[in-house]
Amino acid sequence: MESVIIKPDAYYKMLVHVLRFGNKARDRRQFKEVMGILIGRLEGEPDKKGIRDVIIEDAVPISHGGAIEVAFAPEDYVTFSMVDASYAEKNWFSCGWYHSHPGLNIFFSSTDIRNQLGWQTPNPSAIGIVFDHTYLEKPGDLGFRTYRLDNPAKGQMSGYHELKTTVEPPDNIEYYIKLIEIINCIHSKEPPILEINEMPDLFSDISFPSESQILAKKPQLNSMMILSSLKTGLTKFIELSVAPLVKILNSWSEGIISNTVESNLQMRKDVISIKNNLSEGISTLQKDFKFSIKEKLNELDMYIDDKFEEFDSYQEFFKDLFNNIKTELDEQFKLLFEQKIDNNFDILLRQFSEQIEILTKTNEQGLKSSESLNQQNSILESLSQNVNSIGDLTTDKLDKSIIDLSGNFTKNANKIIGNFINLNKETKTFLSNLKAAIILLESSKTPLRNKLDTQEAEIKTLQKTITELKKDNQELLNEIEKLQKKEE
């Protein structure tokens, strides 16, 4: 079964809009129909006609018309699309419309059927609500009925039927406080709600008399009654003189009344013309002011977009700059480290080569000493043979030869020992130089690490600064959105 559920806030807004232009405190001649959009969603499975249950979440007042009917204006369709866009985030959309028949009973007129076709043709579930504030005087009556066309394909020939509608009760006391505020606004003649396309009309409550009210009845003097009252005691002369006098008075009165009526009609036309001119002028000023505000907001949006583009370009510039600095530092650290290693390695290699040469020379000297010893041994052996063969050599000559040989041997042996001692000293010097080079390398690591840490800290600081700039720009965007919402 087709059903409609209306949320409390939606019913409250519709009621405020309807009672603003139709209530007991307002002259019946000033009653005006109102029109608005129903915002909500669909639930349940569609029936054979594709119709689903309708949940009305909100109502948006759009405009008001005359005392008999309200029709859609071209700008209203632009407003409908804007309203749908504003509720897109909530997945709500326009599900129909509402309007009022103040003091005219609740029904669908031919104009209402034409308007309902515009809603129900694209959306078979769309509904139309009709209000009459006089129904609120009936106990338990909420002042409205909900309708839907029987067959939109028939166009203006389609009938319509009433839908079962439920208004959800409010869940807090603030809702009833709002109803009291409605009553206070009605008695104080303050608008409790503004329509989305409303341009305040300063002269809307001024009423003008109709032409029939301005026209006065033609006065007639009854000559017979005058003559009858004067018959007694009046002569025939008086009787003959009264008739022309009455005729003159009647023509004179007719001229005065005619001039008065013409003046009143001209005055009415002038007052209406002044009222229309003032209304048009004020409406033009309001539209110009509204468009100028929108133009300024658009310029502000463009200015902000340009600034964001500049910030983005600066961000890319700083990013490239940081990458270049990092690359350059890495190359410099690499070159510095390689130079240190190469220099120390060259020194160590040179010292090592020198020690190798010393060892080589020492070894050669040792070999030469060994050859010398071998030669001495051969000489001793030859001498020994000579001693054995020559028996006539004296003991003194033999001792002298032994002493000389022993001295040469001792000198050569001492020289070899000195070479080994020098080799030992040079080896210790080489080891100490190697340790010093290692210590120098270790000490160079700490400054390099400190420089790297310093560069990383500076990069983090710059990144933090960029983040803060983004936050500041986000606050500026939020302020612009607030201004746009206030303007709407």
C-alpha cells in the first residue's frame, strides 16, 4: 500500500510557510498561495507501477503567488536543481511539492494537475501536498492532504487520489517551542521564514480599494417629496420655481461627483504606479546587489585558486631544491670521504712500499753478508789447507791471520744485527702511522654524521613549514564556505 511519512522538521517548515500568508490575523483579501519543494528519499520495493514509499525529510519554501493559484516560474526550475544539488551529499532529492489553498478547501485544480505532471512524469513516486490553514480548526486535522495522479500518461485528463500520510511526532520539547514562536511571529507580523527566491516587498501589505468601492452612487433629489412638503402655504409661483432649482442642484451635484470619481480613479492609478515603480526599483537594486556579491565571491574563489597554484609551484620548487641539496651533499660527502681514504691510503701505501724497499735492501745486505761469510769460510779453509801444507809458517803469522779473519767476521755480523734493529724500528713506525690513519678516519665519521643530521633537521623544519601553510589555507577555505552558506 502506498504510504508517505513526513518528518517533524519538514512539517514545521511547511506549516510556517503556509501560516505566514494565510492565518486568522491576516485580512482574507490578503491571503496568498505558497509553494515549496519536498526533500526526502524512497524506501521499499517498487510496485507494478514503479511506485515506492516516500519519506519526507525536509521542506524548502520557494515562492508565493496570488489568492487563487500559484504557478511555476522559469526561475523556479533553476532553483529546483540548485536545491537538489545542495542535498546530494545526504542522498536526498526532491520527491514532490507542496502548496496552499488558503480558505478555498483542499483539492487539485487544473493548474495543480499540470504542475504535478512535471514532478510525477520523471518520478512515478512523486507526491503533491495541499494545505488549507482553516482545516487546522478541526480537531485532529493537520491542515493538509497528500495526492498523486492516477495515470500521468493521460496528462490533464488524469484523475488523482489521496495517499495515507503520517507525520512523525517530535522527539524533543524544542519543536513545541518553535510552534509558539510561529504564533508570536504571526501576531507581530514578522516573517517567521523566508522563501529561497524571496525579494522582500515593502508594499505587499498595502491594500487598495476596488473601483466599485471608489465609485459613489448618483445622488437624486425627489422633487415630488419636496413639492408635497411645500404644497401647504406655497403659491403656484413657488411651485414653478422649485422644479428648475432642483434640476440645477442635480446637475451641479452630478458634476461634483463626476469630478470626484475621476480624481479618485486617477489618484488610485498614480498610487498603484508609484507602488509598482518602487517595487521594481527595489527588486532591481536587490538583484544587482546579489549579483555583485556573487561576482565578488567568484573573484575571491579565482584569487584563492591562483594562490593555491602558486603554493603548489612553490612546493614543487622547494621539493626540487631539497632533492638537489641532498644530492649535492651526498656527492660532496662521497668525494670528501674518497679523498680522505685515497690520501691516507696513498700515504700508507707509500710508507709500506718504503718499508718493503728497506726490507729488500736489508735482505740483500744479509745475502751479501752471508756470501761474505761463505767467502771467509772458503778463505779459512784455503788458509787451513795452506797451513797444513806449509809447515814452515810461524805461529805468530798464523795468530795474526786468525785475528784478522775474526775481526772481519765480527764487523760483518755487527752490521747485519744493526740492519735488523733498523728494520724493527721502521716496522714500529709503520704500525704507528697506520694506527694514526685509522684514528683520523674514525674522527672524520662524527663530523660527517653531524652534518647529515643537521641537513635532515632542516629538511623536516621546511616540511613542517609547508604543512602549516597548507593548514592556514584550509582555514581560509572554510571561512569562504561559511560566507557562501550565509549568503545563500
